Amino acid sequence: KKYFDRYARMKRTSEALTSLTAQVKAEIDHLRSIQNALEFSTTDSDLSQIRQEMEESGYLRRKYAGQNSNRKVNRSRPPQSRPLHYISSDGYDIYVGKNNLQNEEITFRMADSRDIWFHANDMPGSHVLLRAGGKTIDEIPDRAFEEAASLAAWYSSGRSQGKVEIDYLERKNVKKPSGAAPGFVVYYTNYSILAKTDISALKEVTE
């Protein structure tokens, strides 16, 4: 009975630790994705979006104007930061999220179900969307895939490696679990490509 009781206590502890470990890993992954986004921030509006995400996730306190309603407060905000926009050598639109809020935007609001979605394998990075333009995945030129994959490689935490394994699949097969952190998605069937992090041949479209 003594050993059985000890076993029961250890089993409960193991189950609790397994759940806690999964929660901590998810939080670490989220923070690493924020760190990656900070490294690509170049404007006040980029930083404003990251702060918004951190406030909504509970990492930072929200800023309040104060209790005095007669006090004039400057409520101006920097212009809304938008995803990066590139054009492939074959004329295909490619969009890159600079942070998790933009990742959500291009993946779940801008994308068509047949557009092609790219992300670095098992590391923080941007969501990259290749507009299919009504074509099937087999009809899009290989060069467009390579260039979109290179963008996903560069805008990831593995960009210093020179080459990064990139997963890609049709957007309709990318899912967001209920209650998941911004930018967190799951997918089970995908293709992979080893992409160079060199994007010097690609030019950003300024809008």
C-alpha cells in the first residue's frame, strides 16, 4: 500500500509537470517569435504593433491616459504597420508578416484558400504568402516557390545559417487552434524546400 500510494502521488506529479512543461514551451516559443519580430522592426508603427501584442498577451501593462477626464492627452498613434510586399521574378505577389499580428492578417484575412503558405521549419519566423492568382500549386513556376521560400528563410531566426528548411502548403490546410497565441498555427501535410537566405534579387514594393 505504501508503494502504491507513492506511485499514485508520482503519477499525479508527472501528469501535472507534463501539462506545465507544454505550457512553458508554448510561452517560450511565443516570446521567441516576438524577439524575432523585434529584430525586423524598423519603424515606430512596427514597434507599436509588437507592444499591442505584448499587452494583449499580458506581458506588458496597457497604457492608460489617467483618471482626470479634463486632461488633454495626445492620442495620436503612428500609422498602422503593414505586411511587406514583394513581387517575384515571374510577377507573383508575395506578402511577409513582420510580426505575429501581421502573420495573422496575411494568413487568415488576406489569403485565399489556394494561396501558398510558407514558414521556417521548427523555428520562429514570418508567415509568407505566395498569391496563387487562381492557379493550382502545380501550375506555379518553381522560381516563385524558391523566392517565396527565400523570404521565409531570411525573415526567420535561422537567417544567419545561409540555408533554412522551409515548409510550404496550400493555405486552406493551415489551422489555428482555439485560444492559441497570435501567429501560432498547426499543419500536418506539407512540402519542404531548403532555401537560401539571400533575397538581394527581390525588391520590396512600396505602397
